[in-house]
Amino acid sequence: MKATLGLERTGEQMVTTVHSLRRRLDIQMLRWQARLDAPGVDRYLPWGLAIVFWVILALLAIARSRDLGLSPQVGHYLQAVHLMGEGLSPVVSEWGFNVFANQAAFLFWPVARLAVLLPSVETLLVLQALALAVTVVPLWRVARGPANLRVSGAATLAVAFALHPSVHNLNLAGFHPEVFALPALLAAYLATHRQNWWALGVLVAIVVTARADLGLAVTALGLLFVTEDRRRVGWSLAAFGMSWFLVMAFVVQPMFGDGVYPHITAFAHYGDSSFGVLLGMLADPVGLLGDLMDRASFEKMLLLVAPVLFLPLVRPRYIVTLLPLTALYLVADVPEDVMGNPQQDVPALVFVFIATAFALMRIGTRGISRVLVDRRVLTVMVLTASVFFVRDAAASPYEKPWDWGSRDHVDSARVSATTWVGDEASVLASPVVFPLLADRESVYVLDGATLQRVDPEIPDTIDVVVFDRETSGLSTSGNRAFEHKLVLLDFRSRFEAEGVSVWVRRPGSS
């Protein structure tokens, strides 16, 4: 009997101790939240988080560039920077048209001018990392302002953004001017809520000059304001965004290019002209729906909303206006790089995180002055974001980012190979070497299609071929066969080390 009473008392004591400990922990957390809810914290904390995030992203991107692990896409903009620095028209050899014909990204002009004065690739990557990192600031302001969340909710949103796979894929997928629209579009939403019309005008200008079709994102933002009973500014933004897109796509971009919209070929399976594409989509709704529901499209949409617990679906009003632009991206037949064209995720990221902020407000509990979200929900949200970061982000621990930045013998050979190429030579280079040779008037990527051809078509204007066996995708016999074809085309080997070779066309052979 005494033993039983002792056990009961011990159990009661343990329950009392645990309850007391939990109570003290809750009180301590409430005290900390009260301190963090001060205006001074809101003013400086998001900037501190953004600076830390910027340093991390910039170091990752520079390290990946140093070990030649970046996408060859960065070479297109490096060539444009070089040509603009020389006072020449920035016609990218690989595209065959002016860099501003591609996306009418006129915001690239001041960026390029700065990159001319500083180390080009590092400047582009650091500025891009800054644009990604500073997005934390307007996101925090939206969470603390219109969404009225406590610091814990705002901090969770910031962490989820910092861990989102699309953010890290953007950081490591070369250089994309549309990244500068990410903080601007989010800040434009906040500026409208604050009725700061001058700031709204500047921010919208940044968005549309970062990429022409982001005019449709501005249209989506305007329609979102219409649903919030801000009809005047909403319809104004919607009209301006649509007008900008139409003028850029069908007037300005063709002027810089070859007379047609440069991306019309991405919709060639619907028609061969803009009007034909529209009619083709209307005439084949089943095929259009099939393209939208394709497995790759489904996985892309999943990767956008799953890291935030599918919370945007709680407030679909905040994402539905972006569906037309998202649909265009999904049905466009464009070649995908190893990270799945993350630049197309820029407008979706903005609307997803706006919707997530208001979803947290919806499921939270309204307190005296702020909305309090259950910390279990916030904890699961951080854990989910962490899981998708580990699984899908380009900076995942599985990619061993701590090893980036060092060069092995093959990387050293690739760098050495570029010293054998003259500054005025017209070059065809393997993708991994392409960015190293982009600072010239004529440089092309030696793609897989050329390597696979029985009779490779190498124009007579090409002076030098830089071939990397390790990344060619060919077998040992395939590499030898391609090099034999170079000999038949009157090229001779001038340098070879670690599977990297430089082939120079014999004088007079062209």
C-alpha cells in the first residue's frame, strides 16, 4: 500500500514538474515575442537576416563559378557584358540576336555597365544573390503588415523562403535578370497597401524591365487588387502590365531581333504565328490541358507549393490571377537545363508567399494586436521546407557545397586550355568551358546534337574548337570518333591535358 502511494505521488510530482516546466517555457517565449514585437526590431531584423542570407548565397554562387559548376547560360550574359564594354552591339552568338531581344530585359543595361568596371562574373552573381536575399525584407513587411502576424510567423516565412529550392536553383543556374523582379514585385504589393504611389511606379518599372512577360505578372497583381476592392489601382496595373507585354513582345523585341517574337518557336506545336498559336490553343483544348497536366508540369507546381505546406491553397484568391502566365510557362516547349528553368518561378514565388502569409493569418488565432499561429504548425512548416531543401535544392547537402570552390586536375586543364585560344578567334567550346571563353565577339556552345552527328556541321567561320571529353556524354570510342572528324575538317590539336583538348583550324583551310 505504501509503495502504491509512493508511485502515485511520484507520478503526480512528475506531471506537476513537466507542467511547471512547460508553463515557464511558454512564459519565457511570450516575453521574448513581446520584446521582438517592438518597432525597432521590425525595422532592423529583416535587414540583418537579408545580409546573412546574401553572404551565404553569394559565397555559394562564387564557389560554384570557381569550380566551373555553373550553368553555361551565364556565358551569354558575359559575352553581352564584354561587347557592351567594347562599344559593340550585344549580339549573343549562341542566340543570333541582340541580348535585349530575348526578354527585353533593359534592366540588364545598368547591371552590365557595372560588370564592365568590376570582375564580370562575380559582379553578376553577387548582384543576383543580393536580389534574392533582399526579398526577405518585403516578405517580412507583408507578414507583419497586411497579414498582421507575430514575429514567429514572419520569421517562419523568412526561413521557408530562404530554404525554398527555387531560390537556391535560381542562385546557381547562371545569371537571370528577372531575379531582380522578385523583391520588386513583392514590394509593389506592399507599396499599394501603404498607398505609396511613387514607390509603386518605380517598383513596377523594375519588374517589367527585368523581363517583358512579367508585364503579365503585373497584370495578375492588378487583378489581385481588384479582388481586394482596390479597383482603381488594380485595373490600372492590369491594363499597364498587359499593354507592356504586348508592345514589348510584338513591337520592341522583334525590332532588336529578326523581326518576329523570339519565343514563338516555343509554341510551334500550336501554330507558326502569334495569332496562329492562339487559335491552335482554342482549337485543341484537350491537347492544351494535356500539356498543362504533363508530369513535368505537375512536379514543377508541386515544388512551388509543397515546401510551404500547400498553404497557398487555403487562400487561392492570391494565386489564381497568376494562372494564365504560369500556364504559358508550362506549355512552352523550351529546353530545360539541369535545374528546370527556375527563372520561370520568379512570379510564382511572389504570389505563393503572399498567399502563404494570408493563409497563416487565416488559420491563426487573433490576439490583442497580432495573429498568433500555433507553434506546432510553424515547426512543421520549417521542417517541411528543410526536407524539400535537402531533396531538391541545388545547394542541398547531398551536393556537398562545402567542397565547392576547389579545382581538380581536370578543372585546371580546362582553365589552361583557354590560354591557348586567341582573343580574336571564333570559338566552339564544350559547355563547361564556354563561360571561360565568353569575352569575345564570336563564341558558341558545342552541344550534344553536334557531337552526335555522323558529319558534324562546324561552320567555316569557327577557328578553334575546345573539346572536353569528360562532359561530352560520349563513350571513349565516341570521343575518339569526334576528334577524328575534327582532323578530317582540317583541325589540328594544339593542346591536350586531362581529356581537354584545343583544336585549331589549319591556316587557309576555310
